[in-house]
Amino acid sequence: MQLSILRSRLAQKYIFFEMLPTFILGAFLFMFIIIMFQSFRLTEYVIVHGASINTIGKILVYLSISFLPVILPMSLLFSVLLTYGRLSGDSEIVAFKALGLNIYHLTFPAILLGVIIAFLSAQTSFFLAPWGNRKMEILVHKLGQTKPGASIKEGVFSEGFFDMVIYANEVDSKQNLLKKIFIFDERNAASPMTIIAEEGKIFQESSFTGQKAFLRLYNGSIHRTQNEIYTKVDFETSDNYLYDPVEQTEKSKTPLSYNLNDLNKDLDNKSKIEPNFYKKLEIEYHRRISLAITCIVFALLGVGLGTTTNRRSGKSSGFVLSIAVVVLFWVIYATMESLAKSNTVPVLLAVWLGNLIFITLGGYKVYQARK
């Protein structure tokens, strides 16, 4: 009995430490892939906003931190798949079973690593990643102020542009020139207005308090409705101040930048929160918990898939399989999240359905591998 326990512990220790280097490798690999997908965005910061190397470095750091909650479960799945796939391919699983160990003994190291990574994922999701995302928001907001015209995309309704929605048929971000402009200005919530103009130009001027910016419109009209009274004013030129350094406030937080305390505070004040925004916060809260549990789910799934599929395949097949699982997982999550936001399905079902599906699949595959 004692010999059997010793064999089990030695085997579990061996498997656990086999997974660690692959997990670290997977984390760097997936981080690299995600950063590469962000390369176009980084290039835009350099070309359009004139960001310095130091600023780009900060953006890379903040991006990396904000993506950690997603990267951790992906890296874990990659590690477990490759480790158990290699053990199966080299017939080490068969050797362990010949020593009296079953698949449940061999699954324990993966579950243990999954629990550890789940704890780390929860910490990054609720504290570290929101901090990185918030730093990113503030930095990008400051970059937008250095060249306000760069925040407007040609032929696209640009939201969040200094609390305005703005559309322009043509945009010259270098000269800050706009043509065929439509603006919905809701900075005064009691009296929102719509502005239409042929042309416009964004100006910046220095003052002792900092940089000011205003949008000068040419040949247009202002449409305003207040207390059921409609007014229209035509103009040749009209100046609209975008921001003043004295009055300017910091960019408001998005749900991604909410830490655990922020989420709990707003979720406890449902009556004071706009319903759609409350729904986003509710989804965000459960998403972060779900992502942490996904680490354990992926650990179980990785054991099942690694020991029952691709027994003689190389590392590349394990990587491809982990990518396929991750893509399928996020397709399910994105679809269900959209349904939750439209009030078609409950938030709990939307956020947790992916985990339920994959833990069922993982349990079935591990059960298959018991023989």
C-alpha cells in the first residue's frame, strides 16, 4: 500500500513539473500572438499620434497585463495537452498504469496546476488586469488629446469623441481637416443638439494651463430641441470647444477597468445604475469568475484530449488543438454574451455555458482514457 502511494506521488510530481516549462512557454507564445494582432493599432499610435518609443513601451506593458486573464487558461490548456499528449505518445501512460496507477491518479497534477492558475487568474482578473486596462485608457486618452483629429475615422460614427458622436465623409488627420460633417452633441443632456456642416478643422492652442482644442465648423446649421421647441440656426463659422485643461476631467472607467471593489460597489446600487450599463457590469463580474474556473475546466479537458487523441502526433498538433478549443470556447462565449446583452438569455447561463459544455466533454474524455 505504501509502495503504491509512493509510486503515485512520484508520478504526480513528475507530471506536475513536466507541465511547468510548457506552461511558461505557452504564456509567452500566446502573449506574442496577441501582441502581433495589436501591431496595426500600435503602428497607428506611432504614425498618427506621433507616440514615442517610451509611450509604445508603456502601451505594450499595459496591453500584456490586461490580457493576462485570457492568456493564463489558454497557456494551461496548451501545457496540459502537450504534456499528456507526449506521455501518451511515448507510452508512459501505459507504463504508469502497469505500475497500478489509474487515469484519476494521473489527472491530479493537472487539476492541481489548474487550481493554482485559477487563483492567479482570479487575482489578475479582479485587480491587476483592471489596473493595466485603466492605465491603457488614460494613456490613449492623452494621446487622443495631442491630436484630436486622429480620434475620428473616415466614414465611421466615432463615439466617445469628447462626449460627442461625430461622422465625417473625409478626414485628413495630419491637417485636422474634416468634410461633410454630422455631429450629435449631448454634453448638455437637457438640450442635446445636432450639427451639420460642410467642412471643419480642429485647432489647438496653448495657454498657461495647458493645451486647448476646438472644432471650427464652416457653412452649416445647428438643430436643437428643448422643451418640445425646435430651433434651427444657420452659420458660416462656429467654434465648438472640445476640451479645456482647467475643466477637463479624467476619462471615465469602462467595465474592463473596474476592480473587484468597483464592481461590488456598483452592483450593490442597482437602482442608481443605468440598466444597460448594469447589465455590462453583471456580465463582467461573472465573466471574471468564469475565466478563473475555466483554468480547472481546461486542465481536465487537456488531460482527456491529450490521452485519447493525437497519441503519435508532435507538439504542433497539440498547439493546433489548443487553438481550436480556445476559438470554439470564445465563439460560444461571444454568442451567449450577445444574447445576454439583448436580454434573450440570463447572464449566468450566458457566461457559464462554455464551462459547462467543456467540463462535460473533459469528464467524458477522461472517462474514456480510464482503460
